[in-house]
Amino acid sequence: MKGQNIEQLLRQSGAIVRLQGREYLTYRGLLYVAHEQGLESIDVDLLSYDAETNFAIVKATVKGTRGTFTDIGDASPMSVNKMISAACVRMASTRSQARALRSYLGVGITSLEELPGNRSAEPVEPSTPPAFNFEKAVQWSLDIGAFAEFDDAMKAARGYLTDDLSDTEKRKLWREICKG
């Protein structure tokens, strides 16, 4: 996973979900990717809790190879799903950790757990590269000087890049041929 873009890692791990046309992260996905990116510890502190209103504020500090990051999260029965209204301290903890993990990873997408109230989200499918385009590939080969004539480059592309190759394999092979 090293060397990959953090957003790509989040997408590949299923950490990005869609809700009302917008993308959000899941705490579970943030935690997984943070561990892959050198997360060493998460410490949480209850900063404030009002038992009468069940309002909690929690601070989380994450540490790892990317540095140390701290943030807060809050929760009350008014800002959480009815099913977890009795667990406001835990939700405030999760929210603070999600915010600190987002800082640790350098991700600006809000986490689903930070949103108030009821919600149901759908996973976002990992993005796939577009289908191999022979004309664009041939034009690229002309631009870098691998071929002098369009027809020669197209004939080579059609000869080497057969249908039994995946689009990814075609891209890789064409780069090797042109830069060879």
C-alpha cells in the first residue's frame, strides 16, 4: 500500500460511502488505512460530560509515523441516532478519533460518524480506469516520438495489443513498446 494515494486506499478499502449524493468516510475505513500508514496509538480523554443532558466532549490524539494529531468530538441525544442516544460518550469518542485520523491521513472528506441524526449510506464502487483507447495511445506515441507516422503506430498498436490483454496490460505493454 505504500506509495499509493490516500484517497485511492480509502476507496479500495471500501471506506468511502455515498449519502444523499455526497461522499463520506467511515471510521472503520479510516482506522484501517491509518494502520496501513503507520498509526501507532490513539489516546482519548473525556473533556466534559453532563449527565443531565447526556452531552459529551472527547479529545482524541493519534500518533504514528506521519506525526501527532489531536481533535475533539461531541455528542448529545440531539446529534445522534435514536438507537445510540444512550451512548453519547462513545459517539463523541468515535467522532473525535475520526477527526484526528482524518488529520493524520490528510483527508478533508467528513466521516459518516461526524454527521448528526439518522442516515443510511451506500458504498461507493472503486473507480476503474477508462477502457483502452487506441487513438489516444497512438497519439501519445507520436507526441513522445516513438513513431513518425500515425498509420505505422496504429498498425503496431493493433498488432501487439490484442483482445486477450486487459486494458491495464495494454497500457503497460504500449508504454514499454514506445519507450523501449
